[in-house]
Amino acid sequence: MAEFIQNLVLGGVSGVVAKTVCAPIERSKIILQTQSHQVDRPYVNLTDCLRRIPSEEGVTALWRGNFVNCLRYFPTQAMNFAFKEKYQKLFVRPREEVGFARFFTGYLAAGGAAGATSLLVAYPLDFSYTRLAADVGSGTNRQFTGLLDCLKKIHKSDGVSGLYRGFAPSVAGIIVYRAGYFGLYDVSKTLMFKEHSYAAIPLKLAVAMAVDVLSALVAYPIDTVRRRIMLQSGKAKSEVMYTGSLQCAKRIFKDEGPKGLYKGAWTNSIRAVASALVLVIYDELKFITSPKTK
């Protein structure tokens, strides 16, 4: 239990530090990903977002939703890492005993299971962060004034189910993403970094970024669908564009082409710095706090 709690804390701290550093990129990504039908003057790319948001909404608007994101990310990442360690003990067997294929599959399964377990608990906060980050404008032009206002308005209009809008594609996406994110990184780590070395941190970061970019690109269309569906909570039935995940994906593909499913993907790849930092910071904190190193 002590090890589980330690993994919870280390995972949460790693996530909050990394997310805050990269919050402007994160918000720009969500705006690009969800803006197709809600912005009068669409943002063109990441640079356009980073230039216009401070001038139109103020510099602090670059971190809009970051507090909620950290509230969501701390428990999410805490649970991700803690459950990942637990699931690895269940699914991963020595490579020499079961062969590389089963060894590798065990890491993928542990990562996907950890992601799905964490999402179930933290989804309302993930939902609220998406709505707040996509809420462009300033002052009275904003739909929500903060986390509690967002939760109250959505709950009032749609009930508890409204806070879980888009949950099905979210689970599918997180299993795909976390399986690659944790699984590929941990397998690479066991093969490439036999012993701890501070000199290897830059290479670890590079590996973590490559793993995150690959995993995110595979899962990105599902992520776009779930965020579009999230944005429908609180709207009148006449304004609802999507009736389900499959219909949403088809509609985006028809109206916007294949690129519509990957809007903001380039920005998301840049944001991979934050996700990569989480993995590396967690490893280093765990090494420092491990009794074996003392």
C-alpha cells in the first residue's frame, strides 16, 4: 500500500508540473480541434492561436482551464501510474519465460487498463476542462465563468449523463493511447536503459516524445470525435449536430474531409513535450525516492 500511495503522489506531481509548463500549447490544440462550427474568425494554426489569444483575451487566457486541467490531471496521472504498476504485476511476465510478443502485449494491456480505470473516475473533470478550454471569448461573451459554473450549467440542462457525454469514445481512445504511451515507453526502457543514469535523461525524453507522438496520432481521430460530442452538452436538441460517435466521425469526414479528424494534431505533437516530461519526471522522482537508492 505504501508503494501504491508513493506512485500516486509521484505520478500526480509529475503531471501537474508538465501540464502547467505546456498549458498554452494545450489550450491552442483544443481550440483548433473543436472550433469548426463555433468561431466566427477561425484560428489558422498554433502560431495564430498563441498570437491572438493574448491580444484578444489577455495573456492569462493562455492558461484558461489549466487549474481545472491540473485538478483533473493530478488524480488522473496519479491513478495512471499507480494502476499501471499494479496491472504490470498482473499482466507482464519475464521475456525469457513467455517470449517477446507476450512480454510486449502485457505492457500494452497494463497501460490500456490503467488509462480506462483512471478515466472512469476523472471523466467529469476532463469534460469540464474541454468545455472551458474551448470556451473562446472574454467577459460576458464566455459561456462558463469557471469549473463550478460549468458543472452546474451542464448538470442543470443535461443531468449527470451530460457530464459523461462522449465517454464511450473516450474509453476507446484512452485504451489505445495509454497502451502505446505506457507500454511502448516501458518496453523501450527495459531494452535500452538497463541501469539508471542522469546522462541518459535527454535520450529518455526523446524516446518518450516519439512514443507519445505515435500513440497520440493513432488515437487522435477518436479524441476529436469525443471532444466534438462533449461540446454538445447543454445545447438545445435543435442545435445538436451529432447523435453518436460513429455518426460524428462520418459527419466530420464528409464535411471536413480526413483532415477534419486530425485538426490540431500538429499542435498536439508539439504538446507531446509535456507528456514526455511526465514519464521522465516520474522515473527520476521514483529513482530518487526509492529506498534502493539510499
